[in-house]
Amino acid sequence: YFLARRLARPHKPMSWGIVYNKETGRPLSQVIARVFEPKYNKLLETQVTDAKGRYAFTLGPNQYYATFQKEGFTQKNIDPIDYSQSIEPKGFADEIPLEAQKISSQE
């Protein structure tokens, strides 16, 4: 009975987004995640990822863009995030790969 109940229950959607290192696949902590409203370029919310690289934003019906940055990595921009057709607030939580910056050696 318990196995059938477990298999019949739908999976919950992922409630956390994860920022990870593109080369290694490991989660990145201390990444600064920001969400902006593009019309006036207004910062709405800032979060710092935890030790497991997790973050999440709740966004209302509008258009947004997000930036993810960490020292030693190339900044990643997600544009557009379009929730303008949504009636209720929705969670924004994607998997975001960050690339390590290439260090150029000057001789």
C-alpha cells in the first residue's frame, strides 16, 4: 500500500534554483543573485546562495531580468523572465551554470 501511494503521489516542483560551476557541476555558494524590473532598471531583490548553491525568488505578474555573479566567474544574465501573463505570484528558480573566468597570462 505504501509503495503504491508513494508512486501515485505527484512530485513537487523544484522549490529552489541552483547555481553551479559549469565545468565541475558542483554547486556554488556565495553567488549574488539579483532580480530587476527592466522598465526603470530597478533592483527588486538580492539573495546570496547558500552552501548548496540554492536560491529562490517569488515574482508577481510582470517582466524581469536576473543577474548572477561571483568573484572568479563570468556574470550570467537571464533576460527576459516574463510572468506578465500570470495572475498570481510565481517562483523563479532555475539551474544556472556559471563559467570560471579565463586568466590571461601576460608576458
